[in-house]
Amino acid sequence: MAICDIPEGGEVIKYGYRIGNAKENIAEGSWIHTHNVKTALGDLLEYTYNPTPVEEKKTEDVTFMGFNRPDGKVGVVTRS
């Protein structure tokens, strides 16, 4: 929602960052969405997620000093 009037071509700011420019005059209190804002991403209109797999490092068997509580939670033994 616009907290102030935004002129056509004006910057649309969200959480302190420019997310786009107004395609038309946007009045204070108006809904802001794709119908009245052009993205600041240029021609990039789609996002694809292409993760790079990371090989997991094998670790030795590890343990910790802990115990099971009656309610199903666990506790940790501390030493001073």
C-alpha cells in the first residue's frame, strides 16, 4: 500500500530498497502490485533456482553427554 503519492516513473521503495518504478500515478493508500509497478529487475521476469550440490563431509561418530526427559525432550549434562 502506498504511504504517499508516487508519480508515474517514480521509485517504489519497500523496506528501504527500490523494487521498481510506478507505471502510472499511484495515490496514497492505493494498492501496489504488478498492475501499477514495473520491476527494477530489468528484463529478468522469471527466477530459476539452480542449487550447486555440496559434497557432504564424512565425520567420525560423535556423541554428546545428554539424557532423555520423561516428556520426550532431551537435556544436556553440563560440567563446571
